[in-house]
Amino acid sequence: MSVVNFALPDLGEGLTESEIVAWHVAVGDTVSLNQIIAEVETAKALVELPSPFAGTVSRLFADEGATVNVGEPIVAFDVPGSETDVPTDGSPNTVDIESNSSETDATAGVDQTPSDADASTPRADAQGLGERESVLVGYGPRVDGGARPKRRARAWADGAPRDDPHNFPETSGSRETPGSRETPGPVETSGSVEALERPRSTPPVRKLARDAGIDLATVTGSGENGLITREDVERAVGNGPQASVSLSTKETSDQGEKTDAPAPAGTGRRADVRLPIRGVRKATAQAMVRSAFTAPHVTEFLTIDVTAGMDLVRSLANTPEFRGKRLSILTLVAKAVILAAARTPAVNSRWDEDAQEIVQLGAVHLGIAAATGRGLIVPNVKNADTLSLAELRNALDALIEDARAGTTSPQSLTGGTITITNVGVFGVDAGTPILNPGEAAILAMGAVRRLPWEYQGEIALREVMTLSLSFDHRLVDGEQGSRFLVDVGSILSNPGMVLTMV
């Protein structure tokens, strides 16, 4: 047996730290190669960490909620192999792993250089590491079998089982997500085995419930497919005495956040809460400041009659290609943006300061701003310009599902070229969106409302929407921005106009 440390790997895009959201193993558990051992939250996404070793967990270096720098050890394993133990004091260890093209960054952060003393040590297969496929940074390939080990149920002070951290919302179709990867098994308790049904919620909501002392099994979810939302938990807390002060205090106590003195009894006011600026909120703030003070923003507005576009969406919902699938005006707006960008390439470009060049991009990687429990993120559909309307709908649906589940990959959050933000879902008509850093344009689509509108020389109730286009005036002139916005509006108000644009 040898003891090896696994350090927090580089999850890509210059991210230097991550927060341990949940451990899926405990000291003494036996793990298999590529078994998910933890969920970590970066400034951009929630990521599952696979185990690079097959062995026994001997130490966890960080607790849930702790922030760890890339390269720092997070877990130690006893693995078959050398009889010489390697200290687990937090320093990187030497691990005897055979170098080959099939092994990648899943073992990032672990020194893989063999020493002379290890020259005769059995190689990867003898250590139980097995054969591995090429994977993306920070991810491990999925392997068959290897069910997760049983672990003791965590308990509150009153002895009730603690809400299990490995519980995500399900998604439609056959796409695998953390919530659908395995069926919850028995949880071992003191001398008995009890099957627990895990309520569906996201990691931030589960943590809020744990901090507030709320058993999610007693909460009815108001979200999609019964998903328990933050509002559901706050509503459950609100049913108890002194709920407001209790929630604001407990919500921050475990993370070192500061809560000012509670409001005097009987005032009905909540106490002030200080929230640390980190994670998605910190990344979003930095990006917006950088964008606002780098790119000269211009915003234009166009209000249009989208009745014909909405009729098209409703008619498509009854066709074999779309039947049974969610279809909204967002899909049509996305297609219109792609087609209009082909006619005005300036909106799909970037500013190269070093080369002093404007780069008009050949591919459209379409970003969709998504509000999540962790904050605003902007994942993008790669090569959206190559997709049919049905393929684009499926890609957007997958993007939104991953964002809601907190499983958006770091790769989906980088490389966007133009963005759509749907403020209409919140009942907002228009706004002045700030550009995603590095992009030339962002389109905000407002709410679709039935309003009196001029139609064929008369006044009629029509479905009306306002589009707001912000663009970088270094890259896009007013004429170019206006032409692009009018093209998008023309497609939405009269979809047949597409025939004149392709």
C-alpha cells in the first residue's frame, strides 16, 4: 500500500480556486477509478471531480464549504502498490503512473514523475488505475459499474438524517445528469438500513435548507417538475417563529459571513446580512466592470408586431419534428440572430488589441444569459450557425437544463461570440444589456404582450415585443447595428422574410 494525495486540478480558463460543495466519500470508503468523489464550485460552474485512483480514502484535507486553491491536496488515498507510504501532510506526492496518450488532466495536481526507487514498482494496472480515455480538463471518463460505497447518514442535533448532497434536478430525454446517474440506495444508519427518497433541488438550495434547519422532504417544490426552489425554502422558514432573522443568520453563519445585530423584537424587520463577493457573483461583477469600461456601449430599441412569429411557433409545436418538446419564441429569436449576423458580420466579431485588428468570426457560438441560483451565467451553443431549427431548439433546451441543474461545463461558458438575454421571462419590456466581455453585441428580448397595434390600416390586438441591442461602437457602427436589429425584427414579424436573406 502507498498513500497518495490528489490535488485540486486545473479546471480550465485560468480559474485558480474552487469551493468544495459536497463530498461523496468519507474516510474509510473504498472508491473505484473515475468514481465521482466530490462536487466543486468554480466561479463559472459546478463540476464533478472523478477519482484518479482506485483505493481507500484515508484523509479529506478540506471540509464542505472550504475554498481550495488549484494544486492544493484535497483527498488522500491508500492505493495498492509500493509498500512505502508517502506522507499526507498536504505536499504533492510522487505517484507511479505510466505516461501514455490516454491519460490526461484527471490527475492534474499530482506529481507523476517516477523516482529511481519506484523503477521496479508495478505500473498503473497493478495499482488498480486501469485504462482511461482522453478527457476534458478537470473531468474523468465514465466507467461502468463501481457503485458508490455506503456512508453513514449525517444527522442533525435532533437525530434526523441530514439532506443528502448528491441530489440534482432531473432533465428530460436521455441526457445523463448528476440527478439521474444513479438511483438512491439504502443509507446506513445505526444498526438499520433505511431507504431515503431524496427531494429534488440544487446545491445552493440544499445548503440554504440545511443552514435554516429545514428538512427538504417536508417542502413542496414549486419549480419545474417539482424542483424545490430557494423561494420554497424561504417560505417554509417563514412559517416558523422569528423566521426572517433566523434565516438570514443561519444562511451565512457557516461561511463566515457577518450579520449585523438583529432587529429589535416586534419590529418585523430583517437583520442586515453581509454576503461575501465570490463565485459567480464575483466573476460576473468583474466581467461587467471590465466590459463597461472597455467597450463603448450603444443601445438601440425596436418594437415589433411578432404575431406571425408566435403563430409559427404554435404551428411548429404540432409538427412531428417538434411535437412533445418545449418550443418558445426564444428558438425563433436565436435563429433570427444567426441569420442576421451572417448579413452583418460586424456583430459577430472581436477586438484584437495586441494585433490592432478587428476579427470577424466565421462561426457563431451563441450565448444565452441564464439566471441560476448561483447567479448569472452565459453558456453558449457552439457552432450554432450550423444547426437546423430543431437542432438549435434541442441545444438551447440542453443549455438551459444544465444551467438550472448547476452542471454547466467550463467549456460551455467560454468562447461565445454573440449573446441573447431573455428579460421577457421576468415581465420586463426592454433594457440596456451590458456586453459579455470580448463580444461585439448582445440582444435583449422583452416580454410578448397583447397590445392595440396598427394592422392592415386598422387597430387590432396584436402580440408585440421590444428588442434591445447593445453593441461595441469600436466594432459596430450605428448603421450596422441598426441593419442587424431590423433584420432580426423582420424575421420575427414576418418569418417569410427569411427567403430574402438566404
